[in-house]
Amino acid sequence: MPRLIFFCGHAGTGKTTLAKRALPVLHAASGESFCLLDKDTLYGDYSSAVMGVLTGDPNDRDSPLFLQHLRHPEYDGLLKTARENLALGVSCIVVGPLSREVRDHRLADRAWLGVGDDVRVDIVWVYLQEQQAQQRIAARGNPNDAWKLAHWDDYRTRLFMPRAEDYPELRMVDNSGAPGPVFDALMAALG
């Protein structure tokens, strides 16, 4: 049974780092091949080129133009790539914020995802306290984060924290503590 594992959360929470750490552990435990599909790796350069032409700012990932016209195609392509791999029997770890999709419970909707009952779906929501995420974003120095840091009060209005009782489909991971115990608990939950 192929697996589709989402690592979701807002910028700076450590979802990509956690996913990359999880992949070899899951592979070793299951003997299954896994494909890592990170939204920024797949679409970052393309979106930079498009935004550079349209706005003169290749690092724009937060303007209304990007959010209205490029966000959806990025996520659509990400999920199509996952479905192609799953159809070939290759399990996928998908990394991206996916906050709108989580908020609307879409990742738990097999019809919306376009996957059958033969695919095991797990959704990991990685989070930190806001101040810690802001510090991590500043420390990593990614130009795509410049708008977030310069307009933090505006950016933070888009952040949401799903409550476990409202989102039972999520595996909630507080990534602010000691990495060992948190990671071990997550690996046990993912089997």
C-alpha cells in the first residue's frame, strides 16, 4: 500500500527538515521507496522567474498577484506529481505550507486528493511559537521571506493554528522542543 505523507505548516516551522529526517527512517522501517516532493524545490525557480517578469521581484511569494495566480497551480502540480508516483506504487512525502487545504480539511478528502482507499494518507502539522518561527525565518536568510519579515504584522494575519479537536486528521508536532523525543514519537505514530 503506497503512502502519502504530508508535512504541512507555516514558514520557519521546520517541516522540510523534519520530512528529510523522516524519509530514511521510514524507508528503513518499511523497505518501501519514498519520493520527497517539496513545493519550493519543485516550483521555486519557476515561480521566481514568473514573478521576476511580472513584478520585477523574483522573491515575491506573498503579494496578491502571486497568491491569486501562482499559488494554486503550484499546489495542483505538487499533488499531480504525488498522484503519478502513487499510481506507480511509490510512496510520497509532500512538503508545503498547505494551510488553506488543511483549514478546509481537503487533505483528508480522498476525492479531492484524487487517491483511492489503497493509499494510506497521513497529515503532519508542524508548528512553533510565532516568535520562534520568526527568528528561524530571519536566521535562514531566504530572499523569499523578505516580505514576511518586513510586513510581519500583515503576514501573521494569515497564520492559523488548527486545534487538535477540530482537526482529528492531523498529527500535531510541536517542533520547538528537544528534537529527539518529538521525532521518535512522530516516527512511532507514522509506523
